[in-house]
Amino acid sequence: MSLSLPGSLVSTEWLAAHLDDPTLVILDGSFKLPGVTPIAAEDFAGRHIPGARFFDIDAIADHETALPHMLPSPAAFERFAGDLGISNDSVVVVYDTPGLMSAGRVWWTLHVFGHDKVAILDGGLKKWLAEGRPVTGAVIAPAPTHFTAIFDPRAVRAKAQLLDNLRSQAEQVIDARSAGRFTAEETEVRPGLRSGHIPGSLNLPFNALANPHTGEVLTVSELRKAFEAAGLDFSKPVIASCGSGVTAAALVFGLHLVGKDDVAIYDGAWTEWGQPGDTPVETGAGKGRGGR
């Protein structure tokens, strides 16, 4: 009997029961901001869920641009996925260390390239460790396989489309950065960027979608209330943004759980928009309630 996922979010109990299934691929998608040490790859080498492979968000990217971890081309992603032992038949479970920070980016990337047999581990490594479940420092070398990518352009937005949207207001923009970065009360973590947000955008920090103590994702009703409190209109399509396109995917995943999938990511995010130039920048709380 082939393995199937119970949903887009799986429990630690479910993963523990299926650790040895040959069709299961576990990906550690942990990520840290530039300058934070030890880096995520070093954390992975120290301890990870048995059998997990490290999905390096910085490496599995377009290296022809100066912008960080932009989506690779479909052909490049096929190579990356194949090297990780991911085939089109694989059942994939993604986790990160805090619970829902960067795992959403890996989940979203797989969806963008046509793979929907993927779920996020509820609570991530934080909950796994809190329950005393096994971890290892042994790094496996997966057998290479073949992956065929089918790119979905509807899931991605570029700067030109965001500029057009300023005029049309056809899509809502929601920003996953902290309230301080959104309002410009805090300076940006990447040097040289202006502070503030895309005019007219809403703010919902990604970490508001999970329990800070357990790492578990909020219930569907709690997620919906959080998005509504941020000012989101569920009848309109959404563009998610953040600092560099990583935590925006946590918002995409949260919206997916409440049944809203007409959501794209501005992949260049603030790292592109906030550069010195002529892109308009707004400061203050913005449209959402208190600029959450």
C-alpha cells in the first residue's frame, strides 16, 4: 500500500510512524538570516531527524542574479531535486527548526515546480525534540533520482508586476516581516536597504501563525482571525512578501490551510524593492490594524 499524506500538515506522531517508508523523503528546510551563526547547514550536521536531507535554500536557487535565493529555473530545480533523491512519486515532509519559518518556502517551491505530495511537520524540530524523539548527526547520501518539473508561473510575482499592482490594486500585498521593519521603526537587517514597506500593503509577521512555545501552527479558525485582523479581504487575490521571499511562504501556507490558494509570492521581496532607487516606499502602520 503506497504512502499518502493525511493533509498539508502532518503531526510528529504521523512522521515517527512512517520514518522508514521507502517513498518518504524528509527535508530539513531550516534557514537563518545572513551573519547568524552557526549557519543552518551546521545545525543540520549536528542533529536532524533520522533520514532527513538538507534543503539548502541559498544553494537551491538562481545563481545568475545578485538577489538571494531566487527560484531556480525548472531545469536547474530538476537537477537539485534529483540530487536530493526526490522523484515525482516521492511523498515529502518538510520541517524547520522553529516550526513555521522557512519550511513554507520549501513547501511552496515544490508546489511551484508541480509537486503537491508535500506536507509540513507541525511544530518542526522544536516539537520533535521536546517530545524526546530521535535525532542524528549522520548525513545520508541519497541515491540520485529523476524529477520532472512543471513550473506554475501563477505562484510568482516580479517587481514589474508589483509596480503595475500599485496602479490597479488588483491584488492585496501582505508582508511577513516584523512590525518594526514594516513601519520602519527598525532598520533593515540587510545593509543598504531603505526601511518601510510597499505602499498599501498589509502586515502579518510570519511568527504570528504558530504557537511560540510549541512551534505548532494555529488552528484554521485562529489563522483566519489573524489574517482578518491584519486587514486581509478573503475575496481578493493576494501577493505575499517579506525580506527575501522566505517567510512570505509561511503566509502562503497559512492561507492554504484556510482554503485560500489564489496567493503568489513576490520573490525579490524587500531585498529588491528596498534597494536605493525609484520604487516607492511607505512608512508607518499601513492599511492593517496597527500595522501588525
